[in-house]
Amino acid sequence: MGAYIIRRILIALGMLIGASLLGFGVMKLTPGTYFDLLKMNPRISQEHVDQQIARYGLNQPVYVQYLRWLDNLLPFGFKPTESGSYLWVEESPAAGRPAQAPPEDEEEESPPAASEPAEAATQPTQPATLETQPATQTAQATPPAAGAATLAASAPPAGQPAMAKHKFNWPRFKWPNLGESFEHQEPVWDVITRPMLNTLLLNLVAIALTWLVALPLGIYAALNQHKLGDLVLSAISFVGMSLPGFFMALILLWLFAGMSNFLPPGGLRSATYDQMTGWHKLLDVAWHLIIPAIVLTIGGLAGLQRITRGNMLEVLRQQYVTTARAKGLPENRVIYRHALRNAINPLITIFGYELAALFSGAALLEIVLDYPGMGQLMFTAIVSKDEPLVMAGFMLGAILLLLGNLVADLLLAVADPRISYS
Amino acid sequence: MTQIPQNVVEPPAEEPGALARGVPGRPLSPLSIAWRNLRKHRLAMVALVVLIIMYLAMLCDGFVAPYPYNAWDRQQAYHPAWNLHVVDAEGRFHLRPFVYVSHYEFDPYRNRIWREDTSRAYPLKLLVRGQTGTMLFGLLKTGVHLYGVQAPARLYLLGADWQGRDILSRIIFGGRVSLTIGIVGTAIAMIIGMIVGGISGYVGGAGDTVLQRICELIMLIPGFYTLMILYNTLPASLTSMQVYFGVVVILAFISWASLARVIRGMVLSVKSSDFVMAARAGGSSPWRVVTRHVLPSTFSYAIVAASLQIPAYILGEAGLSVIGMGVQEPAPTWGNMLQQAKSVTEMTFHPWLLWPGVAIFLTVMAFNFLGDGLRDALDPRTVGLKKE
Amino acid sequence: MPKAITRALTVLSIVAVLVILWVILRSQTFGAGGVRPEVAGTVPAADYKPIVGTYGGRFVRATVSPPKSFNPVTSAETSTTEYTGYMYLGLTKTNPWTAEVQPELALSWTPDESGLVWTVKLRPGVVWSDGVPFTADDVLFTYDTTYNPKVSSSMRGIISGPKGERWKLEKVDDLTVRFTLFDRNAIFPLLIADSIIPKHTLEAVVKAGRFNEALGTSSSPDEMPVTGPFMFDNYDGSRVILKRNPHFYRLDAAGNRLPYLDEIVTIIVPDIDVQTLKFTSGETDILESVSGKDYPNIVRPREERTKKRPMQTAASRPTGSDFTVYRLGPSFGESFLVLNQNTGTNPKTHQPYVDPRKLAWFRDVRFRQAMSYLMDRKFMADGIYNGLSYPQYGPMSAHPDLPLAEANTVRFEYNLAKARALLAEMGLQDRNGDGWLEDANGLPVEFNLTTNVENEPRAKVAATMAQDMQKVGIHVNFRAMSFNTLITKLDYTYDWEACVMSLTGGPEPAWGADVWKSSGRLHMWFPRQPKPSTKWEVKKDKFFRLFHLWYPLQKKPSTKWEAEIDECFDKGIAELDPVKRKAIYARWQEIIAEQQPFIYTVTPENLMALRNRFGNVFPAPLGGVLHNIEEIYVKQGGSASQAAAQGQR
């Protein structure tokens, strides 16, 4: 079992790198950068825009940009500066030098042997583009002495020898990070934590509601097969399954927020949220959650209810149920001890898949309902080409999918003794 | 590796002809058995009829719709739904419904106050000559419409949008995108899925591993984010036709992998079945075995999967269009028409703009019913179980 | 027969859903009854007489995008300036009625005779919010920082000369600064309206090279002393809270220190619709930039809500319609059509950016005038903005109150016949009777029209003009694209033909030098020209030779108009005499209105809505509702908590 999990995780890592390559590559197919937005403002100079572009390395080749992104993620880093060389660094800080001559400009000595393809690939950086941006270079580049500390935290120590000297750059431990968002100008992690939690909140509420409602209904429908209740339920679930979520959301929004002001029109908190006391805060959030949670629940309800019903019916036809009944066990015991357990087993995998869809599953709904979650954030980020943010959301979604699948498989093994992994 | 349990139909374990057990006389072809089963599923039949009507309307859109999709009339912006009358201004009843010419003025609060000019009634006519529209995907031109009213008056059964374009006509024309995207998309995904799944399952070995990894990679990426990112990569200079195909390909791209995996599983199980063994032993080439024996036995699954996947494409296109990523105006799709209704003001003051959502709902539901019926009809297990 | 029942039930429920939808979707269904909010216009400048208000209360507003930074030097985006505008004062400010420059941190600014040396006297007694006095050192520090090459300043390019010349600042005494400019600059008083930042907290940061990251959204309030009425308090990702600056320099008539309000809370609501709903449901106090499209919804009758929602606290929660909608006249966000007149060739492919056949049309003033005749500005107003917008014919015409506004003499009103006639004069007419225009060679007249997808009204404006172009027989392919793609085309690749855009405008034309001067990067129809393009009619191109037949026949070659615009801007910026300046810019407006490089469409009305519980509200055409935020107070009779808060002071 343990070996199996480790193998799965190793495969998953490879998959994630593939996914990141795919995502990054696809995103780079479109022309333009986030900073194009600034260009339409006559009050912002071209120089400022160029500086911003250089600051985030958007003028570099795509593979360098990808490696920069990947490098941020690694728990150990080669990259103390934005200069071309990853393996060899010039041990001369920017301090005391004229701004017109950034420390990187003469440094094109190849390392004797590029042991890893990643480093070899990053060698040819254009000094030309760097030269035009002395300001951001010096502002951003952390001197080599500071190792791989975060960019902003270190000031160049004064009074070091100005003589250039190359030194092997040992990889050092650093905290992995997801880069800095162009739009928010903050570390991506800081930007996404809150939307991520909001999305988790919405989805967990919706999943809980779905299961709490769908399971009893499914069981009820199976036990009362072909009776009125079952028929009503299956009719409703067909309608629920076919009503597009965004359309349902629009209708609910229109009925309860547009026409009657009964429910809040979107968002997650009222403006007066922080004046409220604890209890009211909870109510406020719950109030805002009603429309999105209902839409998500109805969307998931139909399918789950039907599957539960089907499984339950299937199980009830099995011989061991008949045997249990024949033994004279009370009907309740037959159903809840024998039948239900086996009927629910296959559902456990569904739970894993729901976990997988936790982040991206409600994206469209979040956008339509203006819910401050990951979907909303990703939408604006994708449209405005805020690449670090898009990559972060994309990768988080992929990780959750992987995790969800793994969990689904493991849960199945736990629930069903017939399945074992080796 | 485990086989992730799929809630799918298992492949028929026997030769299809043998399925017709319990039926005396000549053996029925699998298709006619399926058809017979389907006919018993009344809801699926209703759905089928509804879909046939929809597709016919879509094919003859220029004829069925009273106006071409881009027939604007700026005096009629946001005309409310249903201006057909049977009782005239004097209170007399007319058997033939008619419309009045109407126009609006703004009140101080910028509401449109509509007034009808009751001096002349324009009766509803069948086979009326009007603006020239196209049908059969633009192949044919037609100036004759199934129904309509004479020129200065306009018929607005489901209201008008901001340019005074008839919503009903646009819904009918929107079917060109919304009704076909599912079929084209499923076809693309199915072809890729069958090829990849077939090769992967039949050949096995390293090729199988590589293909499976690729499938897993595609299944790994979060769907809706990928849709949005991919849409953004479509070049700006595309025509709406090209955008349409772009969207189809994008949708197919994220959904072929699961099909391929399932088909691979089925091919694996069919590969070791007796009739394939027999074909191999008989000296058939692998290509022939795959195309003649292995893949056909996955067809029933393919048909069911297709009918169940089509709604996903319709919803995917509509979802993307609702947030502004899809075929752009003036070409109508149900999604981009709904995008106009997305604002709460529009919903409150012009709720008829929400009608395309109803069209999506009906279509998706019809496909769901049909898929359900097909699954039952083609499921070999249920064939025997069905009570006559 | 359970199967039959399930079928019947399903069909029934579908029918029920459809019937319900039919009933509710058929027509406008909101309830009658209730009260409509008031609608008001602007107040004349003469009526601006603020009264003494009371302390306390919070003001809640909503904004579209989260703040990226509170650094007024490095960021010029709205998402920053909407806060820094309250936090940091400039040396001057503009009058919200007349756009005249008024004293703020500076009391006076006087040029010497050369017009190059300006002496700026600072206001005495101003202190930063941490109690440190504001002096000339802060002004010098601000401009040093702006010119610092390590600082990514958005303003540096604007206050630097073409060869990198800089302003020289000298401290005469603690409250006097002498600016020595490198050229005569009429808008110098406007340019020094930019925020002044504190030296005592930021000097070390600049020295450490960390200024670009300073004053970020995660900075602590102690790091940002301000001179403005409000100071930063807290940002938690969804709300920005600015709190009252107890050291703000202005006093009211009774000698109380302004501002009156305790807090300005800005909640981040990306969707304008949701902003509207949050306002009408009472969550926010102001609705800025209402679209004309939403106007009927905002002024619709609303029932006074009596029942409290469960989570409402004692904090004031206004009811349904206790607000006033202000119609403030034309805004500055006009949309225009621009045709690509770039004669250049792509250096990589050696292909012209624009098909020479089309370029000849686009560079022909008659073609542009014909396009202007095709603008159905009445429908654009009615269909897109519910009639709440103003037709626009020239670069500055829409706003009547501007000092430099001038009625344009030439107006090309919607007239398809005149458009056809002009096109026919150019030789573009329907030659084969198919209803579409052809040029002299029988080739169809066609071009691509684009705009960005994100801006819905603009896309609708573009769709409207495309229809009229098609109506006169031009094959126009309209396709909206994403903003980034569009900007890439406008700014780098130049491979576009016609485009609907808008620019951040303002009352002062000199700000638009980058747009109007032929060397400007926003000179969209032909940006970054080394010289005004005067040579184009001599260009020996095989396509052009065909057109030579009629080129000499043109009445007025008008090739020099771009050069004349350049001249207007060069003279205008150097002219300190307001009367002469006005004449110079009037000439510029005439040229634009005649030449139609930008074919203007409509300017939406500037609409805002504000709760009635605020006093001292004097809406101004340029400044909007909040120009005197420090004087705005919560009227008596508010909720209990506010009364309590007031009692504590």
C-alpha cells in the first residue's frame, strides 16, 4: 500500500510538470502582456511600462520565463540574480557601481560543464534587454551573497570589492513560492489564499448539502421504487440535471436579488461585516452563500440521488440481502446494515472526484454570481494575462484533481476489501 | 494501477446477433433491437421527437424564423415579448391573430413606454415573403418565411433585444452553433478517443503507457480553467465560423481523454474474447481485426456516450459564451444571447432576454432523456431483463 | 402503471417550469408601488456653501479592482489613485466646476518673465498625519524620487524633456520652492498637482532601493503618514479602510478640523451589476459611474424596507430608495472609431501594415467624413445608454463648462445619403448592382473593424456602426477581440484596419500630447512618426499610382494637418496666456473635427447615486459628488450608534 502511494505520487509529480508545461505553453501563445493595460493611459510613460515588463522578465524567451517560474517553486534555488548564469555567480554586488553598468552585463562566461539541462538552457540571456533596465535590475536583483533569500528583503551590503569574481552558486534552501502576481503586485500565495478559502467554503457547504440531501432521497426512492415519491424525485432530478447552473443562478439572482432584495446580490460578505459580532458574521456569510450553494447543490443532487437509488436497487436484488431477509432479520437491519453499506461503497469514489473538482468545479458559477473565489480570480487573471496567478490556480486545480483521484482509489480500497493495491 | 470504476455500459460479451434471445423467428440486427427497445422508452421518444423538430428548425432556420438573425430595427429596441393579438382595439375578436405597429418613448425614468398604433392591424400570415435569410447553414437563400407579418409591423413572439432583433429568430439561428457543437465536438472527441483508445488497448506495451500518460495528463488539467486559457489563445482575426471550430476543438480537447481510456478498457476485454481470437486465428490483419471486430463492438458504448456527452458540449459552449468567450456577436448562439441578459438590469427590465436559457434547458434535457433511453436500449443486460 | 405516472409527472413538471417561465419572462414584472429615488443635477459653483457638519460615521463605496499599491509615485492606475487621492495631497488641485487650478499644499505659484522659473509658496502649518511638519524638503524629496532612475515612476516621462532634461528644484526656505523648468510649460500648475510623499519615512526606503515595493498593500499604516483628509488603516483583500486623518490642515467655518467622516470603506466588487445591487440594497453609500443602461433599474420604485434582515446590526442600514441619483453631464469616456493611417511597412516581412488600397481610403479625409456621417449617434444614445449620453463630434466638444471647450464648427450628423455621396466622390460606388460598393477596379470595399470584448457599451457602439457601414454597402467584418490582443495590434504590430477605442480623457488637452502629436505612442492612427507624415501622397507605390488619377483633383490635399496639430500642441504647452492658449486649442479642435482622425460617437452621461443621509453634497460637473469629501458628513437623525459616536467627541 505504502509503495503504491509513493509510486502514485512520483507519477503525479511527473504529471504535474507536464501539466505546467502545457499550461505555460498555451498561455504564452497569446500576444501581449498584462502591462498592455497601462499603455492606454496617457499619464503613464512608456518607460514605466518597459520597466514593469523587464521586472517580471517578460522580455525574456519563453523557456527562461518558464524556468524562472519553476525555479520559484523549488525548495532549493540556484537563482540569486536575474543574470544569465544559474551555476556561476559574480561575487560583486551592485552597490558602488554606476547604474548604467549592471553587474550582469559582462557576464557571459559559460560554466565549464552544464550538468543539468535546466541551467544550460538558461545561459543565453540577452544582456541588451537587461541593459536598458538598470533601475529595475538593481532594485530587484539580490546580490549573490544573500543567497536565495526573498528578493525584497536584502539590501546590498556596502563596501565590497568591486572586482568581479566567479563563484559556484550552491543551491540553497528557500521557501518555495508561486511568484508575484502582476495585477496585485503581491506574492501569488497571498493573493490566492482568501479566494481559495472562499471557494473551499462554498464547495464544502455544497458537497455537504448535496450528500445530506441526496443520500436519504436516493435511499428513499429505492425503497419506494415506482411509488409516487420515487417518481416525483426522478422527475425533479431530471429537471435539475438539465437546468444549466449558470442559468439557474441567473434566475435565482433575478428573482431573489434583482426583484425583491431578499437575498444579497453576490459576494460573500456585507460591507458592514467587520462591525458585526461573531454570530452575525456567521449569519452574514451564510446569507451570502444561499444562492451559490443552492445552485451547486441542485446541480450535484440529481446525479448523486439517481446513482444512490440505482446502487441501492442493485444491492437489494443481491442474494445476500435475500438471505438476510430469509434469516428473519428485521427489515431495518437488512437495509441499513447489509444493503446500505454496499450501496454506498461505489459512491465513495464519487466523493474523491468531488474533491478533485473542488477548485475548478464551480468556476463558471463563481464568475456569474461574482463570488470572490478562485473561479472569479482566475477569470480576471486569464483575461488580463496575469500569468503567475493563472499558473498557480491551474496547478492547484491539477494537484487537487490528482489528490482527488488518489483519495478516491484509496477510499475504495478501504471501503471494499476485495480491492487491494500492491 | 487500478482500473477506476466507470459508470458505463460494459461491452457486449457475445456476438451482437445472439442478443435477440427470446425472440422467435429470424434474428434481429442489433440496430433494430435497439430501436425496438428505444420505442418502449416513451420519454426518450418524446425527447427524440423534440430534438428532431429542433434540428429541422435549425436546418431550415431562414424559413422557420420570421426574420434573419441580424435583421435589426432600431425603433423596436427591447420590444417586449408576444405582441400577437386576437382582440382588437374596439374589442372585436378575430380568429386570425394580428399585430399592431408599435413604437416607444422614454418616460422621465428612462423606461420604454410602448404604444401601439391601432389604426391598422397586420394579420399573421403563413408563408409570408419577408427579408431574405439563409438556411441549411447558409447554403440556401430564402425570402419566404413560414409565418410572419407584413413589413412595417414586426412580429415579436419572444421579444426583441437591444437592436430590435427578434429573439425567437435568433434562438432558431443560434441552433446552428448550439445544436451542432455537441455533435461535431463529440464526433471529434470520439474519433480521437477511438484511435487512441484502440491503439492503446490493442497494441499495448510502451505505446500504451505513453498514450495512457498523455490521457492522464489531459484529464489532470482543470477543465474550465483550461477552456478559458485555450479560448484566449484563439487568434483575433478569426471569423465566427473559425471561432466556432476553435471552441469545438477546445471542448473536444479536454474531453477526448476519458473516452480514450474507457475505449481502451473495452478493447482490452474484447481483445481476449472468442470472436477476436477466432478472427486472429483466421489470419486477419491487425488493422482488419481492430476495425472490423474490436471497434464495432464498442459502438454501442460510443453511441450512448455520445448522447450523454452532447449536453456537456452544449453547456460548455454556453458557459464560455456567457462570460464572453465564444462565438461573438452578431452571430447568435444561445450562450452569447444569454450574455446580454446577464446584467441584473437587463433581467429585471427585459426578462425575455433569458429565453435562450430555456432553449438550452430543453435541449439538454432532451439529450439526457434520449441518452437515458439509448443506454437502456443498447445495454445488453437490460435486453433480457425487460419485461415484455 | 408507475411508468406512466413518472412520465406524466416529468412532462407535467417540464410544462410547469415552462409555464412559470413564460409568465415571468413575458414582460416587465417588477412590482409597482414603492418610492422612486430623487434625481438631481449639478449645483452651480456659486451655490457651493458648505455648512458646519457633525463628526462621525462611515462612508462605504465599492470599486472594481483591488488596490495594487498605495504608492502614488509608482502607480498611476485608478486602483491606486482612488485611494491615494484621499491620502496624499498635491501642491495644487483643480476646481471641480471650472477645472481651474487651485491652491492645495501650495498657496501660490508664479512664473518669472521667462516662464521657466516658477516660485511655489507652500502652505504653512500643514503637518503629516504623524505630526511631522510638511516642508519644502518633502517637495524636493518627491521630485528627487520621481526622477530617481531606480524608481519605476509613472510620471517621470511626463515631466522629463525629450533628451532627458529634468526640472531643477531649489529650496528657498522651508516653505518656498523654486522650480526651474527646461521649457515653458503652461500646465506646470497642473503637473504639480501630483501627490507629495513624506521624506521623513521614505528617504531611507529610497536609499535602500526598496521604494518600488514601499507603500504596498501589506504595509502598515504607520509607514504611510499622509497630508490628505484620510489615511490608510487596513486592507484585508476584500475591503480597504481609510480612517480620518486627525491632522488634516483644513478647518470648517466654525474652526473644527476636517474631515467629518470617521472612515471610508471601499469594498472590492469586480462586477458592476453587483455593485449596483449592493448599492440599491443599502450596503454601499455611493454608486459611482452608473451606466445609462442601468439607470432605469436604479431609479425604479423600491419598497421601503421595514423588516431588518437577521444579520443586520445596529449600524445604519438605509432602506430602499433613500438616495439621490445625480446626472452630472458628459463624462470623459467617449468612444471613437479610428482608421489605421500607418504608411509604414513591417520591417520583418516588408509588407505594408495596411493594404495600400485600404490605406488610400483611410488617409482620404472624405472617407473618414463619410464614416462620421454613418454614426447613428441618436441610436447609440438610446439603445445603449437609454438616451443618457451626448453626441460627440470633436475631441472636446461634449462638456460645456470646460475652459478650453469650443463649439465645433463642423458636425457630421447621421446621414447615409451624404455618406454615400462622399464615397461615390472617392470612386467607391455600387458598380454591379449587388448592393455593395466597389472601387474603380471593381474590387469590393471591405475592411475589418474591431474593438475589445470587455467593454460592452463600446462593443455595442462598434456593432451599431458596423450595421450602418453595411447598409451603405461596405463589407465590414466586425469582430471584438481581447484587450491585450487589441493593444498589441495598436502598439506593436500595427496590423489592424479600423478600431473602436476610448481613451482616458480630461479637461486639459495638453495631457493628450501623447495622443495628438504625431510622435506620440497613443497617436493611434499612425503612432511614433519620426516626422508628421507629409510625404504620403508622393509615395511611389503601384497601388498609389492608380489613385494618382484623382489625387491631384482633391480640392485640399490637407496633408499638413498633422504637422499643424503638432504645432498646436508645441505652442499650446508653451503659451502661458490663457486667451491665446484657448485660440490655439480651438484651432486644434477645428482640425480634428474637420479631419476626423478620431471619429467620435457618443459620450455617456456621468451618473452617480448617493445616499441622502450625507450633508454638504455639492455635485459638480467635473469633480462629481465626492470632490469635497472632507466636508461631507452624516446628517443628524442617523442611527443610534452614530449619535453615540458623535457624543463621544
